[in-house]
Amino acid sequence: MVSLSDALTREHRDIDGGIEAFVADLDRDVVTPEPLRGAFDALRRHIYLEEEFLFPPIREAGLLMPVMVMIREHGALWQLMDALTELLDENDPADVDDELLSTCRALLDQLDQHNSKEEPIIYPHADADLDEQAAAHLVDFLESGRTPAGWVCEAAR
């Protein structure tokens, strides 16, 4: 069985991969929004599962400050996703490819900084501190859960 921390880390890699695929296409002057939109759906879902299933029991176990940092960073990531979505929705992507590229790179940088803290500090607590019921809820969501329509992360509300 894969540990919760490994499953969550794998989601990070998959999300990064979608954004990186979009950036690689942009570098070749090809605008293919599907990988980016897919990565955003996955990142919003990932933030939801962390804020709703993972962070509450970890916060109760005493990791209040690290969880608060993660929540604040989720808000910054959410804002970048919203900005990129707006660029894609309201413009011909070919007309804003430089802005798309720089904003995607900023998002990847923020994700790298965020993940480099979250993976070694927060995720080990997913394996160690979640009781059986909380772990089961998280596993169920990882397997088939969906972000509720209209849900927004705590720091972006």
C-alpha cells in the first residue's frame, strides 16, 4: 500500500507536470490550454483535500503554524490560477503568450517553494497523526473525490 504522504507527493508531481507541459508548448509557440486547465482542476482539488481532510487533524495535533503557512500559500497559488484562467478566457492566448509564460513560471516557482515545505513538514503527519477514520476519508477522496462546485480555498475567500 502506498503511504498517504507518497500519494499526496505524487499529486504534486502530476500537477507540476501539467503546468510544465503547457510551458513547454509555449516555448515552442504552441498554445494548448488543456494541460494547464487540467493542472488547475487537479491543484484546486488537491488544495481542497488538504484544507478539508488533512489540515484539521494535523492542526489539532499541534502543527498550527505550519498549517497556517500552507493555507496562506494556497491563497497565493489560487490567485495565480485565477489570473491565468482570466488570461486564457478573455484573450487570444497567442496575444498574451509572454504574460502566460511569465505567470506560469511564477506559479511553478511558488509551487516549488510550497511543496518543498509541505512535503517534508506536513505530509509525514498524514502518515503518523491521522486516526484510522480520518485516513480512510482522505484515501476515499484521493481515489474518487471531487471539489464541490464553487469551493474556494480559505485564504482566497
